[in-house]
Amino acid sequence: MKDQTDNDVFISYAHLDNEPLFKDQEGWVSSFQFSLNARLGQLLGRKPRIWRDIILQGNDRLSDEIVEKLRNTKVLLAVISPGYLQSRWCMKELREYIKAVEAGSGLYIGNKSRIFKVVKTFVYHEAHPDELRDLLGYEFFLKDDRGRPHECTPEREAVYYQKYLKELENVAYDICELIREIERENLKTANEAPQPSPEEPGKENKERESISVSGVRKPPVEYSFEDLDRELIARGAQVPEKKRFKFKDKEGTPQRDEVVEQLKELYGSGSIPIPDLALSHISTGELVKILMFKAGKIGFGGSRGIWIGDDRMDFYDIIDEQVKESANCTAAVFLENSFVEKAGGYAMLRVKNYGKAFNLVDSEPFHHQPVAAMSMCTGFLVKEDVVATAAHFADRNNVTSLRFMFGYKMEEPYARIDKFFNQSIYKGVEIIGRKLIHDGKKSDWALVRLDRPVEGQTIAKLSKREIFSDQSIYVMGHPCGLPLKFAPGAKVRNVEETYFSAYLDIYSGNSGSPVFDSETHEVIGMVVRGDNRDFRWTGSGFMSVLYPNPEIHSEGPECTRVSEFIDIVEKL
């Protein structure tokens, strides 16, 4: 039987607001729900639907609304505490949920229960209700050397905060796996059901019928960025590599045939999609306008995207001490108007919320982190007072307005990083070497002298070794203006005289990022350009483009080799 589920998770807990006993518990559950929502969204790839009853209940009867929520929920999460076990209300929620799911597809999916037992406060196992006693549960407490249990709280300063994070990750991962299994079963059930016959296409679409696939008609704005992109390619209307649109609504014209031949060269003849009947009533010109509107919030210029899988991580996730040393040579490069100076010897960085600023889906990594509000790129320290960065960001006209900052990184989850002491911010003084050639050798690098020597940071070791295809590398930088990100697991793709291409998880903002040899931890190159977009439209927000992508051609980002400027650095 197919579940008609509206919610992913229903959180059940003791929460009588008029009793002081439950005040702290309400705050704990709220913080837990916020963190679970963020992490579960990342794992699911969409915004999860989590619901809890926060309304004071003063009677013994479950409201119709709550009963309906319980019936239409994939997972019940019970927050165990002494108050929960003594609450008749919580027991009613638990038993109503069991009754509802057993009348549907069952309490167990395979060997996994749809009830998750989160033990917030230690309670002897014998006191757990019969319905929960056999579940292993997730223990959000630790016992000290005297055997006394202590709760794990969501405050970063708390002694057992790391245990809290670990258990939260376990809960989110296991719920994600169960939800995916439920959704696979629902999809299987839906596919086995008889399907209605497609409607006869209108007379005006007869000429397209032979080359169209059937589909349900819906407004084109509800289609994802990639759906519209694919449709325009199918009509021979777009050459993505050129970042422009060419279109002819009529089939069989010489112009269209010419464009289709170009597409075959880019994608191969076997990968050209077929036009969608559901969009056949929309002219190609209108589709172009819609696609350009969707793309308007995030530009194509200088973007890169994610290769294979997103391996980016924050500084606090780095375990290897040598990699941490590499991170300490990396600088965030801003313009002077990125800061607001304050009294007391510090400055505030102008920041925005990453997810809101880029209109991202909630599942995008780092969704809630800050990003620099103004333009910025990345650089790395090559001498005590010299930083290497991308020439297309730094030149003699703007060098004195450049600001270089080390330590723009997440030292712990949810840390605030927009306040910096003035002594940690360095000013650009002069360009001591620079080359920018877009064609042919494609050089792109600049060496900037700072107003004073940098204290407490690592000076990058520049490699003199040969670079080779499939060489294992990693990159440090500031994608989209985010705090420092470490992206491991990359490979060199192709090596040229002055640059190389590589499969790197980077975005605009990574220009100037140092690329390291994974074995020696020496810098072999600097990220300078890419030819593809970072994000795609999903209908509800933007999501990172994953490469290799059969519909979006890419050779990978390109990096200037350090051999271009190593001799200059050594003479300084």
C-alpha cells in the first residue's frame, strides 16, 4: 500500500509550556530540530519536512490535525526524557502513530523501524515503554568516570558538544536512509499502478508529434534550468559553449541544421535529446527568455562547478596537520570597501547569507554560512610580504585598494567570522610582477607586495617538479566568497606549457587559489579560469552543477603553473 506522506519527520517530546521543568527541554528540541533540518536537507538533496506540536495541550484527546500529521509521516522521532515517559500525551502520539503506519505499509521497512528513539536525558532502559524498549536508540548523554550521565547540549562551549554533533550526524544519516527506502517503495508501487492514457495532442502540435516525447503540460517556469537547457538543445537552439542562444522555430532550416551539427561536435550524435511534447506550445524564443531569466541571478562568467562529487570541507574538518599548514598560507583578497572600520581597532566584513544571496536550495552545503558581500578572490603567501593571486583581479590601478586577510575560515561549526582586528588585515602596496594573456599561453598571475610582513602564517612552498596527468592534487580557497574551503581528491587532467587543467571542486571566488601536490604539499599552480556555470535552477532554488555532465561540456578549470613566476619569487 502506498503511503500518502506529507511529512518526513514528526518530533514527539514532553513540552508543557506552563511547567518550568520543560523550559530547557523546549530550547534543546528547537536547536536539535534546526540542526537536523539543515543536515538532513544536505543528505536528502531537498528541504526536509519536519513537524512538531508546539501548542500547549491541556486535554487528553489528540486533535484531528495531529492525528492527520501522524498518519501522513514517514518517521516518528521520540525525544526520550523522564518527562516524556510520564506524559500521557506523548504515549498517545506514539501509539496513534504505530496504529496508523501498521494500517498502511507497516512499522518496519525491511529490518528498520520507522520510530527513532533519541535519548536526550538518561533513563533506565527498564523504564522505556514496551514499544521503544527493543530499539537501540541514539544516546545524547555521556557518563563520567563515576558513572554519572551528563546531557550533550547544542552549545559549542559545552564539554560534550562533539558527542552531540556525532549523534546528530548518526540520526540524520539513518533517517535519510530510511526515507529514501520508503520513497523507493512508494515509487515502485506508483509505477506498478495502471497509468492513464496520454491526451491527444492538439492539432497545432501535429507537426512536432513525430519528434516529441509525451509529457504532462505545465508552465515552463516550473521546469528546472537543465530541463529548459535540454529542450533548447533538442530544438537546435543553443550552443552552450558560446554562452549565447541561436534559434529558429521552424524545423528543417539550414540555420537549424548548422547549429545541430555544432551540437553533435560538442555532445556526440547519440546524446542529443528529443524535444518535449509538453513544451511544444511554447515558442523557442519564449523559452530562451525564461531560461535567461532563471540564469540572471547567477552569472556564467568565470564559474566552474563541482567535479564527480562535492568534497569541500571547512577548516575544522581537516585532520591532516600538513594540510592545515597549507591552509595557513591562503589569503582572502578583498577590496577596501568590503570592510567597515569600527572603534576599538577592528573592522567588520560586509557579509550576506550564502543561501539567501544566491537563492540556493536548502540542501546546498554551507547554506547558512556568511559570504563576502563584495567582490573577492583568493591568494597565497609566497614571501613574508608578498602574495600571489590572479592577474585578472589585481593590477596597478587597484593594487592599493586591495586588502589581504588570513584566517577567514571556520574554526568550528556556526562560528561568527565577520569581525577582524586591523592587524590581521594587510594592504596592497605595489605589483612586483604580473602577466595576463587570454589566448595562446594563457598566463594569468600577479605578485603583490603588502604594506608589512605577515605574522603567524605559513609561506607556501613552490614546486619545481614536473606536473603530470592524473597527478593527485587538492585546492584551498574561497568559493563564492565563503570562508576557507579545502577540496581534496582532485586530479590533473591535461598539462600545457604555462598552465594545466584539473578536476577541481571550485567556484567563482576561487580565482587565485593555490593548488597543492597531495604528496609533497607543495604548490604546483593557481586557479585562474573556468568555462562553465556553477549552479543550475531546480524550480525552487539553485543547486551546484555536477561534472562530468552529459549535457554541459567542460574541460575542467585551468590553473597557471607556478613555474611562470617562481624565478621572480626566488629573487625577492
